[in-house]
Amino acid sequence: MQRKASSSGVLLLVGTTKGAFVFRSSGARTKWTMSGPYLRGEPVYAMAFDGRAGRQRLWAGTGNPFFGSSLRSSDDMGETWSDREQHAIKFPAASGLALKQIWQIRPGPANHPDLMYCGVEPSALFESRDAGKTWTANAGLLSHEHRVKWTPGGGGLCLHTIVPLNDSRIGVAMSTGGFYRSDDGGKSWRARNVGVRAEFLPDKYPEFGQCVHKVVSHPARPERLFLQNHWGLYRSDDWGETWHDIANGVPSDFGFALAIHPHDPDTAYIVPLESDGFRCVPEAKLRVYRTRDAGKSWKPLARGLPQEGAFESVLRDGMDTDTSDPAGVYFGTRSGKVFASRDEGASWETVAKSLPSVVCVKAVVLAPAPSHAKRKMATARSKRKPARRPVRGSH
């Protein structure tokens, strides 16, 4: 039986090609302790935390050369995990498809505490309405007319990004296929790639077929989206209807990692790479670039990061921010390093130096679990009948 976790502070979930690691810190984020590796020896390309409805649950998408890809969960911060079949994600037999990899795990909004999403390879969106117990493939995307023309990118034909925008709108991004949006809760989907370049195709601006690497939005302004493409950096202010080039002053518009500031929809972070032929940071200088004006300009952030001989690469899910104030920014590299900033990118510290290759980084600010006494008081208040208000008479 799994014991209930009771934690507060900041949690850093790091998925690698050889398992998952969990780093913990207090709210000050000055010292980190590491636990793991969990799910030893298995690649973990997706991790998530679900803190809704009183849960403190970790999720991981694992791979295995014998058993295939599995969705696993832990209610004790990684000490024990569900078995491979407990949260089975399987394509309908009639589709002729088989699960290859789980690329994204995304809890739904707080007002739908049992809604969850998974993005997988081959490109499909799976949904759960019971907090991850059972999963169903989204029929509108599974049967989409464009599916037969989607082609694999370098990492396969994967749906790697899920962007819930509001109760009815949701966006997804895939390689290759581009950005698709649903305005009816996932029943139907339309490609939304106007202005996004497909450098590798004869038609540079097709309806679909772009190799989008990452898309992020901000809950306070969900109509604004940032997009990192396979060559190209873009912003949309109309839910993805149109996209505008914002690669202003960056050393390269090729890259994977992209993160949004938790409190400011004008602020975003990227890690440019030299090119698709040489996927390392330009000039072997590890720099995070930040915009504070929605992409009109970008500033390199390098204090505390190696600036010589740093042939580093950061993948699409290898960067995240936390919701602290000031916000924390985190990223991991293919060489197994993890870096953290507790001052919104102004300076950086090394959290880990020699992990297996990092493919996923997720940051979580944990709310303190309520004590037994507080839970008892809250329950009593909820059961208490409201006081009857006096009725005002007319005079």
C-alpha cells in the first residue's frame, strides 16, 4: 500500500534516458537534495505532477525494449510506482496503431480535477476523465483527414505538446504536422500554422506539415502563444490563427526548449542551438535567452553557465519555470547537467553535473498539505448550515 506524501517546497522532476530523478528544495531554492534513480534503466521522456483534489501524485512515461511504453504513477514521491498495466494507454484495435512512446503528460485545469491528457507516438492525444485510471484516444484527432500525410520527424511521429487554453479550446503540436487547435473540447481539430515556415519542404508555408518543436501559453492571456519551430521562432496573439516571426537578435532561430514566465505573459525563455545539422549551443557558450517584451528583443543570460567548450544541447521538454516569486527557471542538458535560477534567469547554479542524458524537466511548487486538525475544521465548516439572514421589511 502506498503511503500518502506530505510535502511542501519546490520539486524538480528530471526524466533521463536511464530513469527518473527527483530534486527537492525549500521555497528558498538554495540547496537541493536528490533522490533516485527511479524506474532504473528505462528512458523517461515525460513527467508530470498532479496536485489537484488533494493529490500529490507523480507521473512518468517510461520505455522498455521488451515491454514497450508505459504510464506509471507514484503517490509517495517516487519510492513506489504503479505496475505497467494499471494506467494502460492502448490504441483501438481498428486503428491498426500501436503505442511507441509517451511524450507528454498534462493534468487538466483545476476546475476539472480528474481530467488528464497524454501525447504519444504515433501522434495521438489520449484523455482520461478519472484521474488517469482509464484512457481513451481522442477520436477527432485519431481520425483526422491529415493523419495519412503526417510524417515522422527526427524523434518520430510524436504529439509532444499539449496546451489547454480554456474550457473549450485546446492546442496540440506534433513533429511533423504542426500546431492544431480544437474549439469544441476536442471533437474537431483544424491546423493553425499560418505564418510558420517549413524550411525543409518545397512549399515553405503549407497548411500543415511543419515541424513544431514546442508551444507555450500563459493562463492569464491564453490567446498569446509562443512557438519554437524547426527553424523559426514565433508568437501568436489570436489563439494560433496567425503567427509572427519574433527571432529578433537571437544567434539562431533553431532550437527545442521554450518556457513561459509564470506571472508575465510578455516574458519567455529559449535555448537556441546552432543548426539542425549541429545541435549544440552557438559558439559552445551555454546561454539562455529571455524576452520581456513578447519577442521584440531577446537578452542572453549566462552568469553561472559555462562559456567555453560547452557543446551542450537542450531538448523540447528539458526546460521549465516554477510559480515562485521571483520565478525559478530550470533546464537540463543532453550531457546530464541540470541548472537552476532562482532569480528569473539573472544567475544560474548547477543542480546536477553527471546524470544520464536529460530529456525532461518539470518544476513544481508544492503547497503544504493541510494538517489533520485543519482538515477536520474545514470539513466541519463545509457541513455547517449557513446562518439565516434577516429579511428586511419595507417601511
